[in-house]
Amino acid sequence: LAVVYSVTNHPLKASVWSNVPFFTVPLARAHGKSFAHRSELRQAKRIVVKLGSAVVTRGDECGLALGFSHKYNVVLTNRDGREMMIVTSGAVAFGKQRLRHEILLSQSVRQALHSGQNQLKDMSLPVLEARACAAAGQSGLMALYEAMFTQYSTCTAQILVTNLDFHDDQKRRNLNSTLHELLRMNIVPIINTNDAVVPPPEPNSNLQGVNVISIKDNDSLAARLAVEMRADLLIALSDVEGLYDSPPGSDDAKLLDTFYPGDQHSITYGTKSRVGIGGMEAKVKAALWALQGGTSVVIANGTHPKVTGHVITDIVEGKKVGTFFSEVKPAGPTVEQQTEMARSAGRTLASLEPEQRSDIICTLADLLTERKDEILSANKKDMEHAVSRLSPAMLKRLSLSSSKLNSLSIGLRQISVSSQDSVGRVLRRTRVANKLELEQITVPIGVLLVIFESRPDCLPQVSALAIASGNALLLKGGKEAANTNRILHELAQEALSIHGVKDAIQLVSTREEVEDLCHLEKMIDLIIPRGSSQLVRDIQRAAKSIPVLGHSEGICHVYVDHEASVDKAIKIIRDSKCDYPAACNAMETLLVHRDLLRTPLFDQIIDMLRTEHVKIHAGPKFASYLTFSPSEVKSLRTEYGDLECCIEVVDSMLEAVDHIHKYGSSHTDVIVTENEDTAEQFLQQLDSACVFWNASSRFADGYRFGLGAEVGISTARIHARGPVGLEGLLTTKWVLRGEGHTAADFSEQGSMTYLHENLPVAQVLPERRTTS
């Protein structure tokens, strides 16, 4: 069935009901107000789920929707102490199907035989009265619920209510007592209006005022019930994704992630759902009434075939599903608004002259040194808060210093020079035909989302690259660097403002979950994660519709050949492992040629690693050569990120290459040898983003490569691989200039022929280049 949520053992809460008359403002729950943010929905213990008519009935309103029995097959038996109540529709539709069937069966056999099969199909049926249908359908609907819940050893109970059950204080107390007792016994209440006896709904009578709610449909019933039972959350499922800022289906309609009281005057409503009594306006009014009474509300789609099986659990987990109603309006813009602002300003940024973009970057470079006291003061606060929570390696990443800021400033100036010839650069020029010329030019990707952990120095680097490439930028930093990120973002916007594009770079400081950001596929064009391998993997899994540029692991190898120089080997290994062990380009596995075992070179390597306090793990082959070996490695595919490494033995350079292909991460790998042929063979055969000969793996860095900075290191086999700088943040577009040419001109009957002549790029006039 729709919501197979079992109720759990939960202490019976005291049912303290006031004698407040029905027509009053609902009282707030004793245990607090409604939740302010989606992330808090995980705390919801008592939940009301309302299943609308459009969710449970067929399009012809005669029977239940196909697949209804498994759409919400989400069993949370005794999970987290949650208590579930279901407000359901469907009795009228179920009864209508049953009565129509009975009417057909009641026809005489003679009439059916003489009518003919086709006439029988077209036989008109009388209009069925809704209350009679409800009476006939209630038992069948409840039997279906019971049968489906029984599959999960969950008991259900039916409760039919009318307005009188809420008008009369004694009946209210009885209803409250019954519901509490059912929840105490782990029984799921299935609640519905008693449509067999209620009068037909009055037009335009969804609510009798802002502070008063009348039980005339299941929206109002669910809201009233949620407040009466002091529920933490009301989930209203219908056939729409949620609340839109204009009628769904219109070209400019946008789904509202969050809706606040007072916003209802700024929106318009579409038509009501295909079945049922209420429409979206009734749902919104009922939701606001419940919110006023202390119950959080989410309106979402309960009919989408790909998500209905987990829509409820997604909502409870705080994911961005449907429209969340909140009384707390954030002071700043939403992340969707920030993305729109960034995209708009980013287009202006891309249209600036190269010298103007360079000017912005140079201004930011100056600000990093001029305002270093402010930056370091903010960083000191972050360090003080994080010292007891982060590892030494993470603290080192978080820390900034005057020397780091000076290096950042130098790197930004390198980027400013590169920006002079980036956006709008002509890569190819072709004369397709007479007076028909084609150009391929570089253009920005669009809106970038960069998610980074503990690395505040990443913010100005990525900002400068985005500015140089004309891209809009959305930044999501870790909370451990909140103060430092805030001041650095302010400086970036201050630099952008000199040419009126301040909003091109946005820092997401709201309580957005990273997974939610990864679902903004209509707003974000590329995601670049900078952080732990776990962060990168999580983002790659979550961002199903947005490309992700990055690497999940930095398992870098140094292979010491039997013809290696002693001095070079010691120097390279020490730098690769000990210079910055937490870096993704630090050595994690040392491969040693078998002939080097029990030689002075090998002994010096071990002595150096011990002197540097590097913990050694033995690979299987290395351990087999030793009588007393270090701890054997658990996995040859390990990124330690600390003063630890694995040592393994190989028989040849080719075996080293095979080992790296099997256990490496295609990041950076090094060979140390004096044999040029061996080195070249290693460089050619190894399929990693960076391959070095007699050089430390720590050189795998955008700044050290002369790129000025990098947005990250990509191990993907795409156009941008290795340290990704300015070039990796550009894509291309094709510009064709003609004079009334048509494809028909080049057909067999046409008068023109293709030339496809390559033209010198230098012939292109700068003023003709298209940059946006």
C-alpha cells in the first residue's frame, strides 16, 4: 500500500486537551514549534501521511490506481520510535468500481446476449451518488490496506470521522484517546472522512477564515488531525511535485523548495487535481493552518513511478523533495536564487574584455596581502574551534599563514596573465564553402559548483580560475573553515565589484546538504569536489545528472628501479612521502626492484623512512622475504594520508606498471632510474594522469605546473586530466557565418559544393570573436 510505515513502541504521551472551542487558533505543541529547516525533519517522531485521491485512484475515478499496492512499500518497523498515521482517500473510487460491476452483473442474461458484445461495452450506466459509493467502498478499501500491511506483520485500524468528532469536546477526547491507544499498541490508524454520511462539499468553503479549519476534505482532515495529535510532521502526497510559483506546466513555473507564511499572496494556483475535492489552494491553506499549530508540512508527488517507493523516507531524511513549509525565513537568498544570480552575473563576466577579467584577479591578489591580518584573524578562530575535532593532517590543511597568502597572491597573478587569451579564443577556422565560414571558439562552461573541505586557500584559487575562464561559481566550504571562507569570499566579491559582476561568485552558507546541491541539474553545469576520497565518492554517487570533475583517491606510487641513483632515490622518496603526507599527490606505495633488497640503497631508504617517523606496511611479496616483517598491509589499494606507506617488491619495471594499473588510482606515479630506455617505456606504458621520471610526485600541482592554480586533479579519461587549470574550465562552441546559405544548396540538385578548407586562425579579427 501507499505508506507501509509500522508504528513502534512509543511511551503513551499524556493527552492534555484544553477545552478551547473549535473555532480558534490551534495551540502550539507542548514539545515545541514546527521545524525551521528540512534537516531537522530527521527528528520527527510522530508523522501523519495524507494520501490524496489522485494518488490512490485511477484516472477514470473507478477503482484504485494500478500499482497502488506497492508504491509506498516502505516498511520502517520499529525504526527510530516513529509513530505513523495515515489519512487516506479512495473509498468513493473503490465503491464506484464495485457498484458499476454489480449493476452490470444485475443485467439479465437475455439482455446481455441480445445486446451484443459491442453494445454491452457501450452500455450507459446511471450516475452513482458519491455517498453510496463511499458506503460500498469503505470495507473494500480497508480490506486492501489490512491485507497489504499484514505482509509486514503490521496491524491496522480504521477510523471514520466527521466534523462533529471535532466540534464536540467529548468526541474529540474520545478520538484522541483511541488514537493514542492504537499508537501505543503499534497499530497504524487508517483515517478517513465518513463520506457515506457527510453532506456534499460547499463551493469555495475550503476554510472559514485564517484561524479556522473545517473538516470538509482529507487535506483539512489531515491538518486538523496533525494538530490535534501534536504530530511533528504532515506529509501530503498528491499528483504534483509540490508548490510552484505559477501554475504547473506553464513555461516559467518553478518548484518552490520552501514556502513561508505570507508568500501565498505572491503566487497563483492552477486547476485542482483530476479527482478529489480540494485543490492546491486548499492544500496550502490546510498546510499553513497545521504549521500555525506547530506541525511541519511537506507537500510532494506521490505518483511518480521512480520515486514513490522512497518519497516518504527521503522527506523524513531531510532531502529536497516537494515543498517544505517553514515559519523561519532565512535572511539571505536561497541556494536556487544564488545560482540564478551567479549565472546572470557570470554571463556579464564572460562578456568583459580579457584585460578587465585580469584586472579583477590582480585586485584579488592585492587584497590577499593587504588584508592578511583580517584573514589570519578569521583563520585563527577556525583553528581554535577545530583543534579538538580535526586530525593533525586536517588541521594543517585548514591553517593559513603569511607565506601561504603570499604564495596564493603570486599564483593568482600567474592566472591573470593566462586570462588574457582564454575566453573567445579561436581554435579552428574553416571555409566550408564560398562565403560560408566556420569557427570553433572557447567559451565558459557555465555555473561551476566547487565543494571543498578544510582548505580555505582553495577559495581564492578557484575564484581566480572561474574569473579568468568567465564562469559563474558556487562555493560550498566545510563548516570548520566558515570564518576564513567568509572573509575570503567577501574579498573575491570586492574584486569582482570593480567591473560590476559581484554576484558571479556565491558562497553557500545556508544549511544545504551536499546531496541536495548535487540535484540542481537544471542550474549547475559542472561539480568539482575538493576533499577526502569519501567526499568525492559521495558526490559522484549523488550527482547522477551533473558531470563531476575530480578524483576519488590519490594512491600514488614511486618505483625504484635496480638502476636508480642512490641520492636521487632517497631525495625523491623523502619528498614524495614526507613533504606533505596529507596531500593527494603524496606517495602511498613504494615499489622496489627485487635486486635492490639487501643492498646499501635499500637499507638507506628504510633508515630514512624510520628517521622521518614513517610507519611501514609490508606488501605480500616484501613480507615473504623477511623473517621479522613490519605489519602486513591490509590492502594494496590504500590512501594513508599520513606518515605511513606500503613497501612492495616487483621483479621488473613491467611488473611495476602492472601493479600500478591494478592497485593505483591513475593519479601520479614516479620512476627513479638512470636508464633512459626503461624510463621512457614506463612513461609511455603507464596510464596515469601524471607520470614522472626522477622527480617527486609532489610536483603534480597546478601552481608547480605553471597553471597559477588548479580547481583539482582529474583522473577521469576526459579532455581535462591531471591538474585542471584555466583550460580545463573552458568548452567550445561553433560559430557559422553565411549569406543566406541553405543545406539544399549543397544537394545533388544544388548549385554549391563544399570546400572544407582550413584557414589560418591569425586571419580572424578580434572584434569578430564571439565570447558569450
